[in-house]
Amino acid sequence: KFGVFAFQSSSDKDVILNILSVLTDLLSLGTGRRIHYVISKGGTEALLQALAIAARTEPPDHSILLPLLRLLARVGQRDRKFGLKVQKAEATDIILGLARRNLSHHLYLTHCLWVLRVCASNVTTGTTLGTNGTMELLFKVITPYSKRHVRTVRAAIEALAALLKSKSNSRRAVNKGYLGGLLRLYQDWHHHDVSNNYIYIRRGLLLCLKHITNIQLGRETFLGSLGMEILFTSVQDCLSCKNLDPIITTATQILRKCYPKEPLPVVTLRSSYSFPLPGIAKSENPYEGSEGKWLNGDYESDGEEETEKDLDNEDVESKEEDYDLETDVNKLKTRPVLDRPEEELGQYEAMCPELSHNFQELESEPEEEKTLEDKTESSAPFHFIPNATSVKHANYRWRKQSATEMGPDPKEKDFKVPLQNLTKKEKCRWHPIDEKRDIIKAAQDAGSCEDEDRAKSHAIALRPLPNEAAWYKKMFYSECEYSIKPSPGGRLESSDVATNLLEKHQGDIPFHSPRIYIAKAKCVKSIPDYKDLAFPDFWGHQSPPYSKPMLERKYGVQRDKVLDDVRRLIQPDDVIGRTVFDLDEPSHSSPRLPGSLTFFSKFESGNLRKAIQVREFEYDLIMNADVNSNQHHQWFYFEVRDMKLAVPYRFNIINCEKFNSQFNYGMQLVIYSVKEALQGRPRWLRAGYDICYYKNHYCCSAAAGGGMSGKCYYTLTFSIKFPHNDDVCYLAYHYPYTYSTMMAHLDILEQNRNPKKVYWRQQTLCQTLGGNPCPLLTITAMPESKKRDDLEQFYNRPYVFLMARVHPGESNASWVMKGTLEFLVSSDPIADLLRKCFIFKIVPMLNPDGVING
């Protein structure tokens, strides 16, 4: 304010210059806090008034104007409302006039351009400058290409980049043909800057292009001007120099943005699987008829000339409220009454049969010679838990089940699960008689499924292994070649394969039995009516012998993958583009095509909709959406075979939906090799390199995307080298855990618990819409005796409720639940104490249908 007063009252030039010198020294030596203090005291307004006074003098005194412009540029960078203040002081015309008058004087022009750049950072002020011809002025400064007055050229390019943040300015620049001029200018600087001394100028030109291509008109003009080819070629020249990373990054962003948007290469975005929901009339598909209409404008519609608002509103920060903080203490208190009438709680009695159990077995020893049928008849009755559907439809026939209360011989030792990691030598305590009994029981369960005729005809077979029978002989049948009977087509029969495998390789995986798994898989009802077993689920999984650290990400891998995608567009000579697997086209669902991998996913929890061979060793993969949906593509689990040893294969899953992924931060997918498993290493292992996750050029229209305008997809890309030639491998998002695995696991746990100590009850919480039972487990300690005190302690134990697999893609939850169940039924002292203190109600898989259908 004192400086303004000096300008208005003093005619002594030395006094004014001294004041400006002091201000310059204070602000250049001070921190940001000092500049903010000057701004808060009205320093910006004072300097603008001083500029208006100094500019009115004829001729202008540049000895005063230059320090004033330097101060304004410095203060304006920190003042968020600088643009509004410039407009309020009517200083835009003054600054622009000074620039026009000094086009031939580069020192004065550079100072004016610094202030113009700061003014243009405000969108509203930038739009005003654009309508007043600022862009035309700047193009005169930066063209034609010249290394003279580089400082002035840099200031003009930075000011132009700030102006082009305004969409109206970008539109005006395209209409005047400036985009092509910028591309030619960028080429000139790229070719002549051999020593990379002018990186800031080259990047400034790229920023101008980046802002212009934010609008659809800019992207279309960029493509028509061969911008993709120009930038792609220039980036290839820069990859070898790490100092050019700012240029590479900005150019890559432009290339990815301007890549023409395409719909996914599928017949429809809807899932390949549909399921009629009960009680809902079949309605027309709201997305039919809209998916074929593809408009690139759906990606980003600019609409009419937008009203560009200034975001720097007054007192925005003071008006913000902490909505996430609860201020009413009364709202934090628990309600003193039940949230429903007490009489309604009676409907849950069926979930707690243990509270009315008579514990007759505590008085009499179980007979060792009882048959399975006798045990089944003498066991406690099965309690069905009704749901809304069963209550509404009285004629619905629910199957009657019985829960086996008695387990293995009580005289056997306690079944103990060690706390240490299980090694491959540690085996589940298993007896052939027990195994036969369990197979009979599992088969009975399978036969008692709803719709018995369908269950009997539901033949489950192990997926055939590689075609040549010699592969089996060489790998694991050298001792019993006579037992192999190849089919006429060269394949072994799947049932023979499973039998022979189990005869040769005894199961050594704790809490897993392939035979019980097959029996349980026959009961599973899936929408695609799966008839094949994935080998890892049938054979089982051992924990890896070591822990693996997070994958260290390779520098620059993401931009390299984006550039590879761009290369497909501008250099398509080596692109094959052949569909090798397609759920929507049965002819592409299983046969092998020469020169390609063979894919398959039509098994429980499998998810692969389409595979396209891009190049000889590169494939684009598309996951199937959730049933009755057109979204939620995250989980993947599929089989691949016919690979070559040590060849790097690249897979691109191109229809991911999340904005980001743990795959960008060291996570790896998992792989299971059948040859490794048959050599005694049945493990899912972390694998893959050059892994990254990024937005791609695939997009869906607003109608097809369920109302989400211009929904974009993301690519998960990874490379992998398979451990064996002509192997059968399985790739998955995370360690798979199927519904059949869980049901088989529950049977094994029930048979191996100590019935004298562990109370176990398995009920059916409900039948899923797909017709699969959702199990509910009760685990606690048996009472010490039938004495009143012991029974009262039993009935008064508090409940602990555990639940897993709410979302079907969270297979890690099932592995945690698996370990929890094994621990709770073990003889570990802590587990025994927990059982005595609590009654555990457990729903190990709340979303069976989602897990089954992938």
C-alpha cells in the first residue's frame, strides 16, 4: 500500500525504484509464507494499481515496469485469485497491450508473457484473454522455429499451454489450424535438439497438445494430422535417455488419450450366462439395441460451449463442514431396546438346535460295529431353516437331510492340527475303511440333491490331460503301462485317468480327498451345467514351501505396454487378431488352432469369455461379466495348454473395471502346473513379470454401460514363462477355492473331529437361487456331562458369528475360513478353550452361486 501511495504522490523516480527494489528483495529472500502475507494484506491489488499508473505514462518507463511485472509474476503464482483480481482491476488489456508493443523487444516481452501465463492459469481469465487475441500473439512469438531468444519462446509456450486449459480456447485453436502448426513445431524442435538442451520447450509444446486433445474435436484433428505416428516415432527416439522421461510421459498420455475408442470385441456386453429370477417377469433387456450403436462421442461429449466457472470461489474453505465427523453424542449411543419385537426372534430357533439338544450320547458309548446307515438313522434330526421363498411357496419340495452326529471311532486319538506350517510329508489321518464310508456317504448326498434325475445324469469328468497317451506313460505310468487304455481318438478316458492317477499317486494333501471332491462336484448346480473338473481343485493344493516377497516393479513397464498398444494401431503388420476361444461361439470354445495356445474355462469357478491371439505369443483375454449383468470383471480362472517351454507369453485382460489395482504395487497372479503336481509339487505359485494395470482404449456407450457415460475399461497385462513344454497350466486372480472344495472339506472335518469333545452340527441356512445348499455350521465344546451346571454353562455360552465369501471373487477369505475351521475342531488347547467359552455359528460361503459360476 505504501508502494501505491508512492506512485500516486511521488514524482521522484528514484524513490519508486527503491521501493520496488526493497519489495523484490523481501519476496525473493522470503519463503512462501511471506508472499502469502503480502497477498493477505492487499499486495496483489496494490501492485496491479501501480502497474496501471506506470503503464499510462508516455513513453512507458520500463525501468519501473520490469520490476513491477517480475513482482506480479512471483506473487501471482501464489495468489489463487490472481486472475479474478486482474480482471477486477481491468489489467488484462494493459498487460496484453504491453506485450503487443514490445514484440520486437524480447526482454520486455518476456516479462509480459510471465504475467500472462499466471493470468491464464485461471480458466475464466484465460477465456477472456483468448477472445482478445492472445493466442494469435503467442503464435507469432513461437513460430517459425528458431533457437534465438529461447527464453522468450519458452515463456510464450508456457503461456499458451495455460491458455489452452480452457476448452473454448482449445476449440478456437483447432478451428484456426494451430494444432497442425504445433505438431510441425514439435517435430522441428525434436529433430534439431540433438543434445537435449531444450527439453522444457519440447515438453511445453506437448502440454499444449495435451490440453487441446482434451476435447473431442482436438482428438479427431490430432488423428487426422497423423499426430499418433509423429509422437510415437519421436518417443521411440527418446526411450534410451532417462533424462527425457518428462517428454516420454507426456507423449504417452497424449497417445493413450487419442487412441480411437472402440467397443469390446464381444457380441454383447451382457454376461454369457443368464438366469431367470423367481417372481420376476421376464422383461426386455434394457441394453439390447443400444450396444450396436457406437459413437465415439459417447466417450466424452463436449456438448455446447460450456460456461467455464472459476473454481476459486470466495471463502470455500470456511464453508466446508466435517460431514464425516459425528457431532451428536446421542447418535453414538446404542439403542436401549431390541430393534424388532421379541416374539419375532422365535423364527431363529431353528438356527440354534444345540440349545434344545438332549445329549443322549453322553450316557452311552457309541457302538463300533454300527453301519453307516444305522449311524445316519440314529443321528440327530436335520433342521431346515426356512426362508421367504419356502414360506411363500408351500408346495415347494425341500429335500430332507440328516446330519451325522457321530464321527470316527471315539477310541482313536484326538485329531490334532499342528500350529506350524504343514509340510508335504504331513498327511491327514485317513483309513481306507473310513474313506470308503465317506465316499458312500458323499454319493448318497449326491443322489439326494433336488431334481434327482438331473443329478444322476450330471456326469463329472476330469479335464483330459495332453492328447498323447505317451505323455502319461513317460510322466507317471512307467511301472504300469498295461493299465493304460487309450481311446480311439488318442485321448484317455477321463474316468480312467482319474482312477489311474489316484492309484499311482496317493493323496498327500491334508484335509483333501479327490474322491470326495468328485462326489460333491456331482451335486453342484451351475448355470452353464459344468461337466469338467479343473485339475487343481480335483487334485488339491499344498502351501508353497516359502513365502514370496512382493514383485519389484520394473521401471517404465506401464508406458512400454501403452506404446505396444499404440504400435498395434499404426504398425498392424504382425497383428493376427484371431479368436481362439469364445463362450458365445461354441466352435471356438475348445478345439486347438495350429500355432496358438488352447484355452478353457468351463469348470467350477472358471471365468474366461474370449481369447484373441494378437501376435504369435500375445493374447487379449476378456472375462465374463457377472450373471444377469454387464459389469464386475475382476475374477479370472482358466486353463491354458499347448505352450512352449521358456517362451515369454503375454496376456492382456482388457475388460477390467477398477480405477487401480494391487497389480500395480507388487501383486502377482497365481499359476498351477499339472506336470509339477504329478511330480509331487501340487502348488499354486505366484508368477508373472512385467505386470501392470492401466486404462485402455476400450469403452462402452452410456446405454450399454448401464447409464454410466463413457465407461472405460482397464487392462491387466502380464508376461509369463511356463515351466514345461506341452503342459496343462491354470492361471487365476488368486488361489481358487471352489464350492465343491468347501463341501468336501466340511465332510472331512466332520469325520475327523473328536465327537466326545467337539460339538459339530451342519445345517442348510437356505437354498440358493441356483439350487445349491448354503451350509451353516455350529461348533462348540460338548458339555462335560448331563449335570445341570454343565448343561447350563453350555446353553449360556455367548455366540460368535463368522462369515466368509460375501463377494465371490474374494477367494482369500475361503482360505482363511478353511484354516479357522481346521483350528476350531483341532485338539489345540487354545481351540479347546475357545470351544468351551463360545458357540461358533459359521457361514463358510455366503455366496455359493457367485463362486460356482465364476
